[in-house]
Amino acid sequence: MSRPFRFGVSLIAPATAAEWTARCRRAEELGYDVITVADHLGMPAPFPSLVAAAAATERPRLGTFVLNAAFWNPTLLAREVATTSALTGGRLELGLGTGYVPAEHEAAGLPWGTPRERVDRLLRTVEELERLLGPDGLPSVTPWPGGKTPEPGDGGPPRVPLLIGANGDRMLRIAAEHADIAAFTGARTGGNGTLEPLTAAELDGRVALYRKASAAREEPAELNLLVQIVTVTDDRGAAARSWLPRLPHLTEHEVLELPIVLIGSVEQIVDQVLDLRERFGFSYLTVLEPNLEVFAPVVRALRGR
């Protein structure tokens, strides 16, 4: 049986307090299930932004999508997670990734490293968070009154689900072992922080590798896909052609077939989303902030399905 859909939006533009409040409330009004914040320089800082989002809303979950592991000391990150989970009323979902923009590391004075070193860094972060937060995600770094560490079922802090963003073989295996939510980028990283979309066949291969690695899990993870392009139109070809200058290695037909691209009427996009769940298992889709309004009719059409 398929998982019910969840839909998230990644808010990426800096804002005043009033603008941020209005944006988060609008996402809730439109029916989004998760409000997330990225971890890029020049964008809102994740944890204070999520605390503000919690104050502005009642229903949506709140997530980092995704933290750049190299930016964070694991012990200090555990403190941020515990505090943010408490201040958001237990609505936090923690997303982690390796980062893919070398210039951001240079600007922050942090080492970039080889692909292996970046994955090693993420794995150490995950393992340290599991140690510090406890096997059930309880923030044991935050003392309770009387010094008692809560046990599962004590009514204490709720478990913080872990999302890992992955595409490479080793990252997919790490996600299979550790993540409650496996987030597929739907793209490979190129030089200088660029992303190259995966074809549907290539994404089939990524999902197959993940499923093989996670076959021993008692509870399957939720699968997420970050959708990069959403265009509601009656002329799919014209909309696809407008993206060809940015995707010069693809044809119009190939753009329309990309899993991270949703182009067509609302009804056609609904069918595409249903196909993403049927073919790949993606029941949790995230769109970028510029697509907040345009994707909302699809969210409404698929509510509860």
C-alpha cells in the first residue's frame, strides 16, 4: 500500500519578521505539510527561521532541507536540534547532506575536501547525533528537572526524524541505514556547485540501489524528491523549450521526462505526481519557494491520497 502524500516547500529568500510570518502562514493556508529551510550562505539561517515559522503556524512540520554537515560541529548541532525541537513543539525534522557548493566552504573558511572526506564528515555527524540525542532521538544533551534523562514513553521530548539527502552509492547506503526519510536530489553534482538532472532511468537505478541497501529494515523509510521546476500550462512544449538554454545537453522531450520537472495542466501534473509515487515510491515531494503558489492546486487535488 502506498504511503499518503506529504508536500513540503523550501523557503529560500531572506525576509523581515513580518514577511517571514506571512510567508509561513501562506504555506500553511495552501495546505503544505512541511516548511523547510536550506543551509546556504545568503539564505535564511535554518534554526531561528524554523522557530519563527513555528510561532507563525500550527500544523506544518518544520525541517532543515538540508544542513551542510561541514558547517556544523556535531556536539553544538545536537544542542541546536534539542532546543529547536522544544521551541517548535516537537515539529522539527532534521535534514542533513554533504553540501555541494565549494565557494560556500571557501567563504566560510572551511575545508571542502574530497567526496570521500565529505561523506566521512556527514557520517561522523550522524553517528555523533545518534549518540548525543539517544537511540530514540531524545535530546539527552538537554537535562530534565532533577537531572533525569527521559525514557521512551515518559511524555518527554518527541523523536526528531532524520532526513538524509543522497545520490551517490555510499550516501544512499548511509541513508538506508540511518535515515527515517531518504531524500533523493534527482541530480548529480557538477563542478563549482552545479547540478545536472538525472533522467528517469538514472533515478530508477538510484532508487534500486537504495532499496537493495535498505532491504533489511523493519520499517521502510519515507522517500522524498526535490522538484526543481513546476509550470502550469496548456503548452508543455513551449514551457520546456524555455528551459533549454539552462539545460543545453537535453532536448525538449528529455526535459519533459525529467522526474524533477513538472510541466502541464494541473490535471497532468497530478498524474505526474501519482506516477512518481507509483514508479519510484516518492510520497513526499518538496518544491522550491518560487513554486509555492503554482503547486498549491496540486497539493489540494492530492490531499489525503
